[in-house]
Amino acid sequence: MKQLQGRDILGIADLSSEELHSLLKFAQQLKKGAVKPKCDRVLGLLFYKASTRTRVSFSVAMYHLGGQVIDLNPKVTQVGRGEPIEDTARILDRYLDILAIRTFAQKDLETFAEYADIPIINALSDLEHPCQILADLLTMQECFGSLAGKTLTYVGDGNNVAHSLLLGGALAGVNVRVATPESYQPDSAIVEKAKQLATQGSEIVITDDPIAAVTGAQVVYTDVWASMGQEDSAATRIPLFQPYQVNDELMSHADSDAIVLHCLPAHRGEEITDSIMEGKQSRVWDQAENRLHAQKALLACLLGY
Ligand code: CP
Ligand code: NVA
């Protein structure tokens, strides 16, 4: 089909009858896998919420693996106009090899997974942020040489990141303590699941006492007090969450060589002080870099490389 190279196809009749038949034949061969283009793996990114790290690290990871990326921005695709997930999922399944979705409801991810056979990756939902936790655990492993028996204390809002830390920590043998104001504790079903997953003996603790929680911890972790979609309640949260700020005073109760992690973006002066973000215990930049490496591994495994 060399003769089509560089041509405009603005209407079907821009093709001759012969070219049309040849094109259909070629499409059939591609579908059967009889012809394999060099880079034939495509990742779709369907993000209903803002993202810098996840979007860029997934894209770069896929490029490093020799694949391609399509940004399915909901503002310019039919999903943003209400096309049902059941329909969208079945269509995207026919085009893409893998799809990373950032959305609100976990149920929506489940519906995508039910209706599409390609791997669906949660790139953050209101319930979980699993890719973040892969990078967090990788960072801990680099810093301490191993994970089992280490204690990670999360202080702040019992949100998606806290949920995935509870579950991921339990799976990795990490003790996870979560300190939040009483009415902002993590989902009880997630806490229960984490306890069930803690078969390597990791301890799961939920408390409202930030000082007790960080005492003896090797990792102190925080995240924004109001997540994406909760902006309206941000102002009312600030005074309630003040005792959970990661600052010099709170860090004085952790292990002297404890590291500080934050999934970012951070609100300096709220959940974390500038001096801690920029201080010698902070590993937030390595942690952010590890998003790339962890997700590259995930993509490669899911794609069967
Ligand atoms: N930590 C994280 O997921 O960052 P982004 O929102 O920038 O992707
Ligand atoms: N809990 C935050 C994480 C951002 C990466 C949010 O959901 O907005």
C-alpha cells in the first residue's frame, strides 16, 4: 500500500476501488496478527482528574518499552458526553492493548474491567491509588534494603493513598499505622481487608493519636488533607487536621533516621512544612521518580513482555 503514503483521506472516495479493497485486506491481516508492525502495543490514558506524575510516568514508561500512548482526554472523547462505560470499554478493548484510568468511583473501573478484556490499571480512584504504592514500596526497599518489619506511619486524611498503603503494606510485610482525625478514618472494609492480608505478621493500627503513631516509625507519610473532588470541604478540614501536620516537632518522635514520603502534589504549610519537604529526611523526589520504574515494570508484566 505504498501508494497511500502521505495522502489525505478526507472522504471515503479519496480511495480508489482497488485501494479500498487492498486496505480492507491489510486490516484483516493485522487483525489476525498475520502482519505485525514493529511497535504494536498501545496504552490508553483515560483521566477524569488532573495528573502530572501518573500521566507523565506512564507515558514515558510505555515509550521506553517501545510502545505508544493515547491520551483519551474525556473533554474531547465521547466519554465526557455520557457514552456509557459498558460501550466505551468494549470499543477501547478493540483498539488498545492496555488502559490506565484515573476516575472517581471504583465501580467505574470495575465496569471497565468487566467489559474490556485488555488490562485496566487504576491510575487513582477515590478508593485507591495502587500505582503510587508500588513506587512507595520501591522507595522504602531502596532506603532500607528490605520491607518486612519496617513501620510506616501515615498521618492525615484516611483517603485513597492511605487505603492502598494499608493494603500494599500488609502484602509486603510492612507495619502500617494510620493516624487521622476520628471522623476521617480509612474505610473500615479496607482496614479489615488489610488485616486479613497481613499474613507476614505486619501490624495494622488505626488511631487518632499522631504522636503515638509516629513514635519509632521508619517512614512518615502524608498526603493532602482534601483530595481531588473534596475541594469544597478543604477550609473546614484545616483546623481539624492541624495536629496531623508533618513538621519538625512531629518528626522528633519518629526514628532519628526515618524518611518522609509524600505522594505529591503537596500543600506546603498544610499537611507538610517546607522545612520537612526540603529537609534531609525527605525522599519525595526519589519516590516520584520511582513512579516511572514501578509502572514500567507493571506495564511490562501486564503486557507479557
Ligand atoms: N502522586 C500522583 O499520583 O501525582 P499526580 O496526581 O500528579 O499523578
Ligand atoms: N489523595 C490525593 C492523591 C493525589 C495524587 C487525591 O486523590 O487527590
